[in-house]
Amino acid sequence: MSKRPLILVTNDDGITAPGIRKLIQLMNSIGDVVVAAPDSPQSGMGHAITVDATLTFNKVKIDDGPQTEYQCSGTPADCVKMAVRLALDRKPDLCVSGINHGSNSSVNVIYSGTMSAAVEAGVEGIPAIGFSLCDYSLDANFEHLDEEILSITKNVLENGIPEGVVLNVNFPKTENKFKGIKICRQAKGNWEETFDKRESPTGKEYYWLSGKFVNHDKGEDTDEWALENDYVSIVPVQYDLTAYHAIQNLNSWDL
């Protein structure tokens, strides 16, 4: 039996995206790798799952690496679910998702397919990490992330992650050397969105979503502060969404 850890790799940008190809390469140096990723981009899908359409899950060969790969027609969460039940003969020691092309800091974690895949793995009882680079370009440079990704991954394999928690790791877009790694809380921010009204050549109205992210948090212990100051941020994310601090207040209601 192999002594190398079994690592599930997934993402939301699609199985051929440069970010996941880099992550696969790095994970091959640590363990035995199984890939389950969407066959097309699924960014912004959050934790959606496919319930009213058919799914495909096909074994593929993308490059000459030793990993086993499957492409799925569904969402990132679908990929993890199908990998656990159709492609793996035992529970993985770790699931890594990414490397995402773009930030998943602050409230972006709610919308992120990358992080939702990691969260789905956590729900399955698999230690999980989501990796994202704050660069949306398809030509984003991932070459300078090796040291930190390997360090974080090896630490998780050695030390584990608290039950009910997954790690949200974001890398700043910078030409400078990272100043270090900071354990952070999620910054309080939101998107100020607009819907640009347009008209098709046939006269049909349609809308295009646009907007800007606004950080309302001035704290120096947040992921946004860390990224703005050239630090790698790690936010421990829990998927138990219970607002425990509100229970006492709600129990005072006359219900």
C-alpha cells in the first residue's frame, strides 16, 4: 500500500486552466493525485449542485503527469461529490482546490466555486484548502507560489485542520517577494453592483452585471489588509453557518 498521501485536486476554472495544472504539478511532488474538475469554467457558481440535469464524469489525459484525471460536466461541488463516490477507493488525505484565477478574499468566499469545492470536501470529512491568486488573467504567473503552497499543504498533512474548518488561502498580485503568511479573519466588505442594460441586434433587452468591491473594514488582522500589504492570507472558514451569538437574543422573542 502506498505511503504517499492521496490528494484530490479540483477547481472552478476548468480542468485545463493554468492554475489547476500548476497545482497538480505541485501535489505530484507530495502524494498520489486524483483530479476531478469541471470540463468548462464554473466561476461564481458557489455551492451549486446539479439536480435537474444529467452529468458526465469521464476519465481524461491532459498531460504526461502521473495523476489520474476526470472531467465533469457539473459544478465544482459536483466534481467533489462524484470523485468521492465514483473515482476514489478510499477517503483522500487532503483536497486542494485552485489555484483560482482571481481573489476569493472577504465576501468573495460566498460566491466562489473554488472555495465551495473545498467546503464540499470538508463536509465529506476531508481536510481541504482553497488556493487563489489575486490575478484574474488567464496568463497569470503562478511560478512564485510554489514555496508557500508546498509549506501550507505539508503543514495541513502533518498537523491536520480543526473539525468543521477549511482553509481559504489567497496570494496577493505583486512583483515583490511575499512578506510572509498571516492567519486572518475575513474582512467585512461587499460588492456595489450595477446591471448594465443593453440591446441585442434583434432589439431584445438584456443586462450585464458589473460592479466594484468595497472594503469597509479598517482592521489590520483581515485578509484584505494582508493582501494589500503583500502578505499571503489564510482564513479558517467554517461551514456551520449557525450564528451562535444570536441564539440568546432570538430566544427572548415572544414566539
